Amino acid sequence: MNEYQDSAKQYDLFKATGNYNTVAFVEKILGLAGEAGETADKIKKILRDKDGIICEEDKIEIVKELGDVLWYIASISRYLGVPLEEVARTNLEKLEGRRKNNLLHGEGDNR
């Protein structure tokens, strides 16, 4: 994942500065929201127009959108100075803690 994160930075039109009150950082946050929305929209249209049946072409298009989501996550993490592997590991540790405590269902990050 860190290799992906390092390779992905070559496609960033901005430079990470460590200042989070910049167009560069905010652009990444808005980009993530936009790409996640595009992914959701593709699924919505499959549910609406195709009775939820995903064909191979749909999968290809969804994978492209998920790749864009991944790029923005990798970029935001890089701007924060956090390796992408650490983001993934932290998420798995959080989920494992929830599973052990039978808290996979529910609300809130710290359950």
C-alpha cells in the first residue's frame, strides 16, 4: 500500500506542504467526497435500472471509481504524513476491537 501511495503522488497537481488550510488539501477532501459519490451513483443506477444486477462492464466502471477513491485516500494520508499501510492497519485493528466486543453494529467511531 505504501508503494501505491508513493507512486500515486506523481499525479497530484499540488505539493503537500503540511498546511491543511490550503487549496491542495481541501481539494483532496472534496475529491474524495466526489469520487465516493460517483461510486454510489453507479450503484444507485444499477439498483434502479438493472434490478441490482451488476454486469462485467458495471464492475469495470465501479472499480475505476474505487481506484479514484483510493487515490484520494492515499493522497490525504500522504498530506497528513501517514503511510497508507498505517491507515489500513489502524482500520483493521479498530474493526477487530469492535468484533471482539460484539460492537460491529451500532453508531459512533469509538464503540
